[in-house]
Amino acid sequence: IRVADADSVAVIGLGRFGSSLALELMDNGTEVLGIDGDEDIVQSLNGQLTHVVKADSTKEESLRQLSLPDFERVVVAIGSDVQASILTTSLLLRFNIQHVWAKAVSDAHGTILEQLGVQHVIYPEKDMGKRVAHLVRGAMQDYIEIGDDFALVKTTPNSVVIGRPLGETQIRSKYGVTITAYKRPGQAWNYTTAETIIQAGDTILVAGATRRAEVFSQLA
Ligand code: ADP
């Protein structure tokens, strides 16, 4: 396998998480080398990724044959087999790959990956659980925590902001949030300015410290 360009990404472990990630990368125009030890999985993704190969990623020789040391970005999406995840990850770190992302299935797993030196440890189920909790609890239509205590919330406007220019609402000083964008039914998303007047029926995008964005989004 020849690495097409520096933009290529290798995804190791093509279970539910890895395959979804690999297909999304392909959709966005990124070349993907997918690796899994399971023949059926490799078969089912054949033709959908740039390359799909059956290999045991805990074997240094296999990874070298696949030119893994030449990749700048590799995702280890092996979760349930913690031993395979750790062995694979430590090989990649030894290859000095610039960006290694590794999925953790538990806090202990994540701690080990961090101790190994992985810069990007991801906790898909934990993060998704938290995110859905915010959706379930409030009137939010969508919620994303950017990290470092900052969140973006898609929601319906409350009485504080409806009907007068955003510049006059003082929500930044009073509530610690800002409305970054709004959408009128049937129209595209638009950036807000100090002159924007939000109407009932609009959808807004609130940005701010996680708790404050959440509190603001729950005001009537
Ligand atoms: P998910 O929850 O996203 O489905 P899993 O951890 O269950 O994730 O799946 C991980 C995938 O990684 C499986 O398809 C499995 O075949 C693959 N895998 C596990 N160990 C290895 C290994 N040593 N080499 C290559 N692929 C592996």
C-alpha cells in the first residue's frame, strides 16, 4: 500500500465507531486506509474506503508492511479488546506518528492511553451520553460541548431576546452568553449583529460557558 498523500488517515478497528468515522472521512474527501482483523468486516467495507485490509494491528511487521509509519494521522478505534488497543497504540507511538487518536471504553483505559502519550484520547460513549443528557433535560435541539467549559446550543429564543435589537439585550453581561447565529423558518442560517432582532419562531445558536449556555437556553 502506498500512502497517497499526507492527508490520508489510517483507521484501525472498523467496528461501529471506526467504520462510521472512516466513511465520514471518505464523504469529506479524505483518503482512508481501513484495517481490521475480521474478514467479514473487511469484505463489507471493501470498495467503500480507499483501501481496506485485513491485518492484526498488534503485529509490528503488519503495520510496517502497510506503511503505517508514513502516516501523519492514525485513529485506533479498537475498544472492547483493551489489550489490542494498547499494543497497537504503543507501536504507533514508537513510529513517531504525529497525530494518534485512540478510543477509550472506560476511564481506566483512557488513563493508560494518556500515560502512553496519546494526545487525543476519545470517549465516544461517555461524550455522547453527556451530550444526550443535555438534550433530554432541556428544550435544546442540539448541544455540543467544545471543551474547556464552552458549549454551543441550538434552541428556541426566550423572551429576553425576542423583539429588540440584540445589542440592547445585554445578554453577554447579564447571562454570560452570546447569540452567534439565527435561522428564520425556510431561510438559511445567518450571523447575528448588534442590530439583529430575533423573532418568536426563529431558531438561535447560543454560545457560552457550558452551565450558563444551558441555563440561558432553559429560560422561557
Ligand atoms: P465498536 O464498539 O465501535 O463496534 P469494537 O471495539 O467492538 O468497537 O470493535 C473494534 C474492531 O476492531 C472490531 O471490528 C475488531 O475486529 C477490530 N480489532 C480488534 N482487535 C484487532 C487487532 N488486533 N487488529 C485489527 N483489528 C482488530
